[in-house]
Amino acid sequence: MEDLDDWLRRDYPTAYRTACLVLRDPVDAQDAVQEAFLRVWRFRDAIPEGEGRKAWLYRVVVNACVSRVRADQSRTGKDVGDALLGTVQDRAPQPDERAERSACAGAVLEALAELPETLRVPLVLRFYAGLSEKEIAVAIDRRPGTVKSRLYDARQRLAADPRLRAWAIPVDDQEAVL
Amino acid sequence: MLSDEDLQRLLAEAAGSFAVPEPAVEVPQVGKPVWQRRWPQAAAAAAVLIVGTLLLAPGGLPAGSNDTAIKRVPGSIGDADGAGGLSSGAGTTGGTTGGTTGGVLAPVAGAPQPVEGFVTGPPGADTARVVKTGTLSLVVDEGKVASTVQRLQVLVSAVRGYVADSTSQESGDHPSASLTVRVPVESFDTVRNQVRALKVKVVAESANGKDITATYADTQAQIQSLKAARARYLTILGGARTISETLTVQQRVDEVQQQIDRLEGQRRVLADQSDYGTLTLTVAETADEVFATEAPSGWSKAWDDAKHGFSSGVQSLIAGSGRTLLVLLVGAFLLLLGRAGWRLARRRLV
């Protein structure tokens, strides 16, 4: 069985950045990942072997992120679901943070912020963490068909977002446009 | 429509804008098979050491769990070598269980104390720890109690021991004294031999050994395990971000620290008991005074009580007989006197 310490060292950056994309707040993301690792350590005997291992670990990370989002919503009195948008917008990066990030990254983060949690999480897991649809289904505890549907919706929304159109085209064409 | 490659590139760009901090949580090594963990190896090594020590000890494994002997010794005052069947207490270090531990004595002020955290003590203490206790009852010449006590104190100080308790009764017809001394365990038998070499009569002696090696090793292993757990919790505590995490982990740290403190106290007591032997010395001018401190029990107490009651009754009868005899004599005298007077009066009347 792979050692937890090895997993921590190898997957911590990806897990942390996944949480950052979901939560859009580095401090909250670090809290969520730490909480996830503590949960993994506490329930280490339940970690499955083989291919299900990665999905199980990201399920813990996702749950920690969602718990943090909902705890914040309960404190601010906002509803779960699409109302997440307002919460996320409250976490918009400060000017100095925005300056540090590239324009592309800023555009992507703003576009992600406007996605509801139910679409943002599978999108990040699929295209950043590299989980398959089957693994995402395990991670978010939904059927694979639901995952496929949510991924389709998420892609439609991002494709319709004007902030991403300039970054979606190939670099050569981008230079031609500029 | 965004392609998969576009989405991957864009999300990677966005994720790359977040600098990854060092993981604050250091997950301990877990999930190793039993044979790869350290505690079974440590337990097996400790068991081998204990069994090997017992087998290699002089005389091998003792037949009994404890060697304790109390024997009254014939001899006269000035019997320097104490010959006559003294129980030397040989083999007491091989004892495993039972026997009196001697308890924890409060050291007197100024007495040398075992060094804090001093663990190893005498040679071989890492593998064998034995609590040694003993008594010596001494009878000395008249007027020599105080000087004998002083010589005993000098003798104990010479081996870096100390007097833990001292009582003396110098007034009255039968002065006596009692000393409880702590001496380094490696000098325990030496001190007993030196006491016997004094010009005193040893009327009773006892020696006792109790092996606490297993208890000591177990306590030390628990402490090491808890310290490792405390280090892990402190690592986790260092990375705690929320108040609830901090409080939860801090509570665990406090609990572990309390357990460590409690076990450290036990370990220090065990170390002190096994580093220093406890010897109780009784000095008196008569053997009765020496044994007056002993508290018989059971059949011996009943027999002693019966003997004492019988002798007391005879003494009471003898003591009372004198008065009774005097009363009888006075009564007989008065009777004779009255009879003579009666006879004289009757002659005058006739």
C-alpha cells in the first residue's frame, strides 16, 4: 500500500490547487486540504486499493471544500446552489492579487466564479485534476451520467463566456488577432 | 466550443497562479505491517534481554520468587564477624515478584538526591532493576547507642548514601535508636557487611529483593511512545488554521502531556527505588528493646500473649500474696490477742 506521506508529497500541489479553483481563496483552500488530509489519516483503514484510491482521496478533498463553502454560506445566510455566485464574488481577488496573476488566469478564475458549485467541481476535477468521469462520479457521489451532463453544461457556459474566447484560440491565431 | 486541450490549458494557467505553500501537515507513517513496526521489535528485544539476564545471573533463575530471611543470631557483644548463621540475602537480585518494596521515603533535607532524569544508575541497570530492602537489629554495650548511630551515619555517607529517617530514645533506662538509610544499590551489601563488622551484636537481619525490570521497561516504552505521539500532534498543531482545529489538537496535546507527566513520575519513583536500597537499622542496649519494635502477628502473637498473660498472672498472685499474708498474720495476732484477753477476763469473773 502506498504510504500516505508519499501521497501527501506527490499530490499535495494538485489537491491544493484544485481546492483553490473550487474555493478561489488560497487560505480557505489550504484549510480545506489540511482538513482533508487529516480525515484521510483518521480513516486511513478505509482507503481503497487500486484505481479507486485517487477518486476516494479527491472525494475527501471535495467534501472538505464543499463543507467550507456551505459553512461560509450558513454564516452569511445565503442559500446553497446558484446563490453560490454571490458568495464567490465576495471572494474576488484584491487588486494586488489580480495584478500578480496573468490576464488569462484572471479571466478563467472570474469565469469559474460564475459557475455554480455543482458544475465547477466536476469541471476542475476533469480538466485540472485529471480524473475520469467514472472517478468524478465517485468523488462527488453522483452517477456517471450526471457527471457527463454537468461537464457538458459547464463547457457550454464557459464557451459562452466572452472573457475566455480570446484565450481559447490557438496561440498563433491569437497573435494574428492581436 | 472549448476543446479539452483549451480547458486543460486554461485551468492549468489559472491554477498556476496559486503558489503552493509547504504542506503544514506531516502525516505520520501508518499502515505498515505488524512486522515492520517498531514496537514488536522493541518488545522482542526487551524480552530477550530480560530472559538472558535471568539465565546468565549467578545461580540462574531462582526457585522462589523472593528470598527473605529473618533469623535471630546467637553470639556475644563484640562478635565482630557476626558468625552464627546470618542470612546474607544472597540471590535476592534474582527475585521476580513479591516482597516488600520499602515504599517511597521522604528524603531528609540536605541528603543527596538522585539526579533528575538519571535513568541508568548502577551497572547493568538498563537490563535489570531490583528494589533492595533490608533490616539489621543491633545490640550494643551500655551507653554506646549514640556513638554507634554516629558510626552508622559516617558509614552510610562514605558510600554516598543518606539518612532518610531517624528516631532515637536517649532518655530512660533503655536508650535506643532507629535509622532508615538509603544507599546506592551497588553498595547495599557492602554496607550490610560493614555494619556487621562493627563491634555490635546483630540479633536479627533480613534482606529482600524485588525485580521491577519489566515494570520499568514498560513505563519507559510508554513514555517514548507518548512523546512520539506528542511530537506528531505538535506538528499538526503547527499547521492548524482554524480555531476548532487548534483547540482539538491542543486538547490532545494536553492529554498526552498529562500521561507523560504521570508516567515520568512513576518512572522516577521506580528509578529511585532501584538506584538506592533501603536499609532499616535498629540500635539498642538490650535485645528486648530491639525486638520491641517488631509487631508479631498470628500464632506467634497469640503465643506471646499467652506467655505474657501467664507470667503476668503469676506475678500478680505473688505480688498479691504478700499483702494477703500480712492481713492473715495481723488477723491471727488479733485473734490470739482477743482470745488471751477473753481468758483473763473470765478468770477474774470466776
